[in-house]
Amino acid sequence: MAGGGIKGGTAWGTSDELGFTAEEHPSSCYDLHATALHLLGIDHTKLSAYNNGIQRRLTDVHGHVLSDLIA
């Protein structure tokens, strides 16, 4: 992620020596989506779409805004 309210030159967490597993600050795609929606001014906890007969949140129930990355 670059620009759009993200701190420049920021490294987020660390990984193991092979780069396979996050060791510090593990995050998921839901966190990335929640952060992007937050930067667009959208509350991801209230945004939902109708799918298969029920309302579903776009970030499911997992996403958290990565506030340490926001400028």
C-alpha cells in the first residue's frame, strides 16, 4: 500500500527467515480491506451486501483497521 493516507517508508512486522510465516504483527486480508475502507471514509463494521439471502459484511467478522499504518 502506498499513498492515500498510509505512512511512507513503513515496514509492518517481521517474518521468519524464509518469509513464509509472520512473526510480528500477523494480519489478514480482512485487516487490509478494513484499513482501505477506513481510509475511504467507510465504516467496515456497518457496510454489508445482500448475499445468499442474508446481509454479509464485506470484511466478514474478522477485519480490524491497522491504525499503526495510517499517517
